[in-house]
Amino acid sequence: MFEELGSATIGLSPHRFHDGTAYLAMYGLYNAGCICWRSCATARECVADWQTDCLSWCSKEVQPDGRFMNQGYLNRWPERYPGVHVIEHPGINLAAWNVETHVLKLEHDGIRVDCQPLIFYHFSSMRRDSDGRWYSYRLLGPQFEFAQA
């Protein structure tokens, strides 16, 4: 990931929605699960602006202008700040909403996503039952169900 980011000021991970999860695009182009900032004035300005934005408005109700919780603000960062790089590595921020478009393979050194190492999986909407088992949702079109993790 760091090699891909190179000298980028800010790194954003896209949701990478596919046809079956395109209805989720209202939640933003990028996911707040993985954001990278270089230690520089532009990145510090971005973080400060994001903090101000989130403190002034942060709700789970999608707004017509694209705001949604803390991640709707990310949509404008590529035009708002110089040096933004959208991370392409498929093993970064793999999630229920994008996993179906990738080939996963278990190898001796770990899981591969499209022949690249899985860096992290974004578990979302985790829930624990009374027996201590964890569940994560599985997308089924516009609905979801909980499946054992």
C-alpha cells in the first residue's frame, strides 16, 4: 500500500461497489475505513477540515448533497486537496460490498486477492449472539442477512 501511495498527500480507499451493490453508492465513493495522510501542511489541513465538517454535521441520514456520517465528505477530497491518491490495491478494504468481484485464494503465506496479499478485510455491522458467536452481514441485493463470521 505504501509503495502504491508513493508521494501522495492523502490516500483514499474506494468502496469498489459492483452491479449487485451499486445501490450502496449513496453512501459515498470512498470508505473511511482506510485513509492515509502524509505528515504535511495539506494533509493537516484536510484532517482539520474533516474534523470541522464532522463536528458541524454527522448523521446516518444520507443528504441530497452526498453527506453521510463521516465519509460523505470524502467524495470531494480529490478536487479539494492536491495529491490525493485513490488506492487500487484489491487487498485493502476488501468488504462484503466488493468481495464478489475479486478472486480469493488461500496460499501458504496467507490469503490472496486477485493475486495480491489481503492487507485487511473491513468487517461491518458485526453482531454477537448470546453464545458468544460473531456474525457479520452478507449483502443480498438491497437487503442483507447476518451470517456467522
